Amino acid sequence: MDTEAQHTERDRSFGPADGEGEGSRSTHVPDPKTDRDPETAEGTETAGGTRWRRVALLGVFCTVALLLFSAFVLQPFLIPSGSMEPTLRVGDRLLVNKLAYRFGSEPQRGDVVVFDGVGSFVQETPGENPVTALLRGAGSSLGLAEPAETDFVKRVVGVGGDRVVCCDKRGRVQVNGGPVDEEYLHPDDRPSQVAFDIVVPAGRLWMMGDHRSRSRDSRDHLGGPGGGMVPVDRVIGRVDWLGWPLGRIGPLQDTGAFTGVRPAGADHG
């Protein structure tokens, strides 16, 4: 009996000898990056898709909530022109308080307000592509785009019943017979280069910009159908805060210019 042969075959059964069988057999080492279990890979992809859907839904929810808050409570507003300098500057982001006049209160002399000028400053709504109008409305509601062409920001100088006259011997605007020292005016401006003498109808407002020589306001629409007077119900809200830039963040300063003005209707003579 050839015991050496038996041992040799028995040894071969456990694997090839050194250098033997190369190329005929290969030893596979699993790669965790490529050799994933199909069920595990499918579960990972499903979890990733679910996570992204949740992020997307959260983004939509936050955007809708922000738009609703802007529509009914506090709306950012981008200043596109210098008509209210130095109080408001080009590029300022304002926070417009939409609740200021919702519970019986009405705009007061000296208030800085945002309003819809259709029927007073703008006689017809400019035509605009509906999609463009929607995008612009969303952008302006978030303070990221310029406001609609029908939205304006001005200061209330006369309320219903007031007689507003320009100007007295010292060049000042008078309200109900009393002069108004408008400390908020642009330093290079006069109260008005246009003479006027008007009585504000009930439920309407006389609006003027602080940079009078660069402001198209109630004075420029005296001959129009609304006589330059803005209906109170067209007021969108009161400017209470500056939200940008960083160096100007804070509440809008109140003016004491109208403190001594007599009540509406006191001087119609």
C-alpha cells in the first residue's frame, strides 16, 4: 500500500499547494461599499427618501406660515426710493405692523404708513403677468423684492377734517391754523415748493414724503379723481421697526411735530 500517495491526495483535498492552481480559483473579499445586501440597500434608500420628503414638507410648512404671518401680522417691506429720506433710506427693510389699525384705531398725524395707492396715487392697476405678479407678491411679502407698483410709504400729515395749508410766512406747513416744525425733513429740503390749501375729507388722509423734493405724494395728485387723498381703508399698516441694515435696526422714532396741532375742524375759515 502506497501510503505516501494517500497522504498526498489527502493534503490536496484541503487546498492547492503553494503556487498551484493560481488563476483557476479566487478568494473573494467582500467590499462594504459595493457588496451590500439588497434588502439593506433598499431600506437605506427608502429611509433617505423619507428624510428628504420630511425636509421638503417642513420647508413648505415654514414658508406658508411665514407668508400667513406676513399677510396678517408683520410684513417686511423693502424701500425702493429716497422719497422718505432721511427717515428711511433706499434698501432699508421695514417691519410693517398690520395690526396697528385693526381694532378701531386709525392713523394719526406723524405716522409713517404703507398703503395701497390705487384710486389715489394710481388710477389703474398696472397690467402684469399673473405668474410674475404671484412671485413678486411672495417676494415682497418676505421683504426680498421691491413692493408692488401700487404700494407706497409716506407720512400722515393730515387726517379727516384737517385743514392743511402751505405755507406760512416762515415757509412751514400749517395744520388747523398751527405751524408744524417738521424736524424729520431732509436737511436740503423745504416743506413744499408747491402751494396748497386743502381740507381732508372724513375717512381720508393727506400723505407727504420726508424728502419733499423727491417725493410724489398727495400734492402731485390734487387734480386727480381722489384729490390726492388716501382712503383710511387702503392703509396696509404702520411702520414700527427697521429690520435692516444691522446698524439701523430698532424702532422707528416717534415725532413730536404734531403735538400742538389743534383738533380736526378747528380752522376752516
